[in-house]
Amino acid sequence: MFGGLKEKLQAARKRLGSSIQAVATAPVTPDTATAPGVSALVPEQKSATPATPTFAEKVRVLLVERELIVSDKDVADALSELEMTLLESDVALPATDAIIAHVRKGLLGKHRKIGESVDSIVVNALRTALLEVLGDGFDLLDYIRTHPRPVKILFTGVNGTGKTTTVAKIGAFLKKEGFTVVIGAGDTYRAGAIEQIGVHAERIGIKIIQHQEGGDPSAVLFDTVQYAVSHKIDVVLADTAGRFHNKANLMSQLDKIKRVMKPDLVVYVDEAVAGNDAVTRAFEFDKTVGADAVVLTKADMDSRGGAAISIAHTIGKPLMFLGTGQAYDDIVPFEPAKVVEELLEGGS
Amino acid sequence: MTTTTQPMDQRELMTLQHYMKEYGQQAEIFVSQLDMLENGRMEALAAIDALQGMVASDDGTVLLQIGGGASVRAKILEPEKILIAIGAEVIVERSNKEAVDFLKERIMEMEASQKKVAETLDRLRAQMNEINKRLESGYQQSMAEQDQD
């Protein structure tokens, strides 16, 4: 997952590291405050206050613990290269700008001990920057545990991104975590969609509520919620037909669904391989019908990782899951710290 | 999926048919992704040819296709200044060589993606073959039962 981005980040990390290393190894001219100067010639006086550094300590600080200060000029080229790297990986411009700003903030003007590993300085700056941009993620299990049941989750998104499969995968994930789940077959538009979700539900052993093809999705999902309430089910997963945000009639249908089933969470589903297009579409969907969290499918096919890195920062909504394959358990909760560690691991 | 000699009921046959349909739809999506990647790769290769041709041309004159099989002779004012979309809807100016290098890198990325998609497609087709075998044996069993009746 995101192998290309990882490789590029490691190259950028080395470039930043060598820029700082060049500063660190440059000859340091001691200023008058730290130079031994005249006092070096005077025999050392025992001081009453232990805080006053002795001559020997001063020399040690200068030679062993001297600090380096990174200036903008030292890292300008490396940061510009990092910017290109991120843009080439389809990381959205606002997210790229934010990462560069955080890395710059993490590096510039900071007094660094010479003894400190340059690589660790760079990795820390990158880690902090990426974590800032990725946000906190979204812990669905925690959300369900802390909200009144049934928790109603409505899945929206454009056509062909794997929404129905995602509903099934999340159903299997929640069942495995001990929650009871019911699925509403709200995609009454696409031929075979009801059958498809029906087969999924049967395979994972989850109850499904379905009407005839062409029926009113609001009615299906209303019935699903009623079923969940009367059977004390923990979670309602509502599938819907794929639609583009500029199709007014389909978007007003989604509005109706929202009014009728009153979802606790609206989850936008798109594919990671769509890169920046996925970010743009998520933004438009959020503007039109709202979204509380995002799921990106086909992340295993995505070498660039642009959408995953930028979506939370760009639309201000957390990434909840990443779809990583064909099997039901090929879905992983999006944990920013884990993703960042994976991106930055190795390469030192 | 394991093949079994147990008799298959109609319900199981229907489920297998659903699986086949679903896998077929998924395979279609992967095939269209492969097509998209191949189109992108071919486009990038054509762009590399054009960029290299521009530099090779003595006076910077190239044939510019304007659709419908029609072309005009066009003179490139600045063959060394290439505007290239690098991703995230950002366009930057690069030298001709840098643009060619960038496109070559993109081609490598696309080829890697193609390989991954093709592997997934192969796995999917293998599963479909298994289901198909199971379906055929089910049909044969049903036919044999009908003959006995």
C-alpha cells in the first residue's frame, strides 16, 4: 500500500537529511559568548553557584554539545523537492502546503544538538507534519459504543467505487467485533444491486432488508431502521445507489433518504486510486449532502497514496477505513500513526 | 473453494450463479482499469516521442493534429519549456529532458499498477473457474436426477 509514496518520501527524507548534515558538519566559529576568550587564560575560580558553567564545561558544550541552527536557506531546495514529490503523488495542493509548512516549522530555527541523529530530526519533522495533515482518524467502534443504538450509517458515493462491497466488509468487521448488524438494500436503482448485497449478507450471516428493484430507497431504509429498533440491533448499514453530486434528482433522493432514516453518520465511499479526483468528489459531496467520514477502497492498488494523505485535511472529515483487497476482512481501520510509521519506516 | 461430490440443491446453484455474476462484474471493473492504465501508458509514450521529436526537429516545426485526421504545421516557440501536469491538478514548467524523465517515471508507475491489477484479475478468474466447475457439476447432477425421474 502506497509503495510509490513511501519510496519518494524516503528519497526526500535523505535529501533533507543531507542538507541538515551539511549545516552540522560546517565549521562553527564560536562567538564571544561561548568562546574561551580571556577567561581561558585566567585560572578557574570555584563558583558558589553550580549553575555557572566551568571553563571545562564551556569547552565541552562548544565541542561536544554544540548546537546547530537550521536556516531556511539550508533546506529550501530539499523542501521544494519534497513539495514536488507530494504533488507528483497526487497529494492535494492545500495538504502539500500544510505538510511543507509543518516540516519547515519543525526544522527551521531549532537548536539541534550536534550529537543528535540528523535522520531522526528529519523523520520527526515529517512524522509531525503528516500526522497534523492526516488528523485523528475515526474510531467507528468507539463511536458505536458511545452512541444510542441503533447507530444508523448511510453510505454514499459515486458509481462503481465499491460501496456495496464496503457495506458488506464493514458489516463483517462489526459482526466480528461483537455487534449485531442489519443491512438496508437501499440501492434499488442499479440492476442486480439488491441481489449482490443479498449474497454478501448471506455469506457473512447478516440480516438484510430489501424491497423490489426500482422501489423507493427511503422506504427500504426506513423499514431497516424499524427492524433494527424492534430487534434491538446495534448498527444499521444503509447501502445507496451510486450517484454524481451534479445529478440534482439523485441528490434530492439522497436528501429524502436522510430526512426519513435520520442517519447518525453519513459515510462517503470512493476509491483511493482516483487520487485527487476522489478528494474533489468528496469535497463536492460534503458540500451537497454532507459527510461525516470517508472510506477509500482499492488502497492496495494505490501506489501514490495522494487521496489518503489529503482527504482529511482538504474536506475536514476523517478517513475511517481503507479497503485493501477482495476478501471480507480486507478492510482496515485508518490509524494515522500506523500509516505514518509505515510510510517512514526503513530507509535510514 | 473445494469441489464436493455432495448433491447440490437449487438454492446452492442459485448462490453460485450470484457469485459468478458478482465476480464477473468485479472482473469487468478491473479490465476497464487495465484499459485506462494502458491508455495512459500509450499517451505518455506518445508524449515522449513528441517531446524528443521537437528537440530533434531543426527549426522546431512539428505536425499538430487538430482532429478528424487533419494536421497543420506548427512551430514550437519554446521546445525546451514544457508545461506538465504533475498531479493534484498542478502544472509546472520543466525542461524537455525533465519532462521526458517525469513521463518515463509515470510509465513505470503505470506498469507496476498494471501488474497488480492483472494479478488481482488472474486470482478473480481462477475463482470464477472454480465456481464454473462447481456449477457445471451441479447442472450435470440435476440433469442426471431428471433422467432418473
